[in-house]
Amino acid sequence: MKKETLEVTGMTCAACAKAVERHVNKVPGVVSANVNLATERLTVEYDETAAGISDIYEAVKKAGYGIREIQKKGGCHTRNGHDVRRLCKKCGESHK
């Protein structure tokens, strides 16, 4: 199993988030897909022998939204050059 967190663009309401979840959950091999509308993030767990990240991208696009991976810079997660986590799970350091 593989777990990915992706940034979904274009969502404006809870119905948008549910549409993304519905489309991604239909991809064969996807175990779970959960969207956090406030952070615009999709967390998806999938069997990489049955589904690839490109299948997940395609499902989000079919739902009518954009998607991009969260950029990893220096081992810490950033978006547009800013840290997006208060406590980095990878390095364990606190970020402002």
C-alpha cells in the first residue's frame, strides 16, 4: 500500500470535496480517498500494483478539478515557498 497527499485546486465547497472523493474512490486499487477542503488536500491510500498516481490524477481531472503534488524541499513540505506543516513529520522539527 502507498499513501500520497496531493493538493487539489478549484474546490469551493463540500460538494466539490465529495465529488473528488467519489471519483478517486472509483479507481480500481484505491483503498481510501479523503479530502480536507480547508487545506485543499487529498489523502489517498492505494495498492500501487493495481493503480498508479496517474490514475488518481486522471480521476480528479474527470471530476473537474486540478491537482498537484505538494512540493518537498529540503526534506520538509512546502507550498509556494512556505512551510505548510507546523511540525514536519519527516524531520520532526517545528516550522513557522
